[in-house]
Amino acid sequence: MITLNVNGQRHNVDADPNMPLLWAIRDILGLTGTKYGCGAAQCGACTVHLNGEAVRSCVTKVSRAAGQQIVTIEGLSVANDHPLQLAWNELNVPQCGYCQSGQLMSAAVLLRENPNPTDQDIDDAMSGNICRCGTYQRVRAAIHKAAAMQREGAKI
Amino acid sequence: MKKLAAITVILLIGSAIILSFKTETAKVNTTATLPKDSVGSVKAFISVYKVLMSARCMNCHPSGDVPLQGDDSHLHTMNVKRGADGHGMYSVRCSNCHQAENTRGLHMPPGNPKWGLPPANMRMVFQGRTPRELALQLLDPKQNGGRTKAQLIDHMANDALVGWAWHPGDGRTLPPLTRPAFAAQVRAWIAKGAYAPGADAK
């Protein structure tokens, strides 16, 4: 049994230590907001937070995550009211939506570390998250908006 | 009685002095020296240089702030940047994709617990350096991470991240020398005088 702390809840999972964390999150715990994209850490769709860092769960083994703090898109906020989620909603960022949970998880790390990012900072943080629909301009606008909301005191 | 006490004190002090010498760490000369031999030293360094300029070493010692990838040393995709500590920025940190070990399979992320570039304040660039420039840089503690010659040898011969170059995972070519042969050439370079090649050396 391996203990995974996901979104504040402790789970004992019967999984091979070499299993990708993504499989445990989706197939064992049923948290399907995190998506499988490339399986090779190339696209960012599977991004989750591991001790606050935006790891690619498709190449992160369950053994690395054991006993650590994992946050998935389902745990980013209690009521889907993270400033990023509010801004995403307001600007209708997603098109097909498949990459968006990964985009949000990466953006959340950026905003935590840099509450007032420039376009360059956003490029530096978000270039590992690919969007085949090409929503990049809206992603950028929404991050700026979320940063402004955060500065104005929205919950984070 | 006074005599006996005085003798005891002298014996105790004497023992303490002897013990203190015995417990002192032996000073080991980790940089063996050979007779100065500028030709031999430079020849050894050229072998070292060829390893350092191979993709497995140079890709993490780029001239810019973007790591390199592949045997063709192209810029790392995903706009990955060095960051202040050499381990990336924001949500694009090295260990977000690179695990403590190589991920199996072609084109999968290689890995090591120390994966990263040199930090921004000590960039240790290899890419684009001539043999002379790189030799002088490696010998300069202000540019080599504060290493003495002994520490430089130890880094090349024993550092785990340097050692990754000889276990790079699927589909990546190895440096032109084995690690023991590489370490031997580093030692020879230093032992024969740590000469830098001439400006026209290739």
C-alpha cells in the first residue's frame, strides 16, 4: 500500500511504485480533471502540484509522490473560486478544454511566486503547457486578470 | 608526594599531546604531481575538452540561459530557462519533468537527483569556448564554482550528475571517452602542470 495525500485527503492505494502518478489519480482515485496528453512530459496536460511544484504526473512515479502533498485541479480551490478559475470563466478561456486543468495548475504556481507577472514571466511559466486550440492569448489575458483580482483581495 | 603529583601531571600532558597528534587528520595530497610537461598536459586536456564539448556535458553548460537537448544540442523545447538557481523558473522547474532517474524510452526525460544547469551567478559556460578558454575557465575558482584543482578532479571523476553522462538513457550517445579514461586525462592534465592549450589549439 502506498499513501497518497491528495487535496488534503489521505488515500492508501494498492499500486505498483512505478505506476505514473497520473494513473493513480485518475484510475484509482477517480479524479479525472487531470488529463493524459502525451505521456512524455511534453505537453503539460497532466500538471498537478507536488509539494507546491507543477510536476508532470504522467512521468512522476507514485513512489516519488508517496507521503507528499499532492493537489489536483479538483483541489485548487474549495468552491472553484481561485482567482484564476474566476478569470478563466469570465474570459471564456477554454475552447475544447482538454489542456486547461494543466494550464491552471501551472498558472497557479506562477501567481504564487510572482503576483504581478509580465507577459515575459507568463511566457516563461506557461510555455510547457501546450494548447492545440491555441488559446494562448486568452490564457495570458486571464492570468493578468487573475493577478489583478488577487491584488484586489480575491481569495487564493 | 609533591614529586609524584608533578610527574603525573607531566605524564598526562605528554599523553594528551601525543593523542592530539595521533587524532589529527592526515593531510592527503589529492593532486598528484608529475614533472611539468606542457605538451603532455595540453594533450591530456584536449581529450578532456572533447568530452566536455560532447552533447552529454555541453547541453547543460550552454552559452545562453536555455538548456540544450539532443545529440544536435538544439535549444530545449518549452522555452525552459535557467532561473537564478539553475533549476528553472515558476512552473517550468527541471524536476517537474526530470525525475531522479532516467524515464525509460526514446525521447523521455532523462533524470538525476541533481538535474539542472549551473546557477545564474556561476554559469560555467562550455558552449563556444575554445580549448584554451575552457581550460583557463576551469582552473579559475571565480569561474569554476570555487573549486581547487583537487576538487575539480573530484568533480569530474566522482560527481553523480557528471556521471549521468555515461548513463544517459535510451537513444543518447555517450561521450568519446569512458569515465575512468576521462578522469585519468583530467588527472594527467593537472598533474603535468595544468597547462592551457595555445590560442590556436582545436
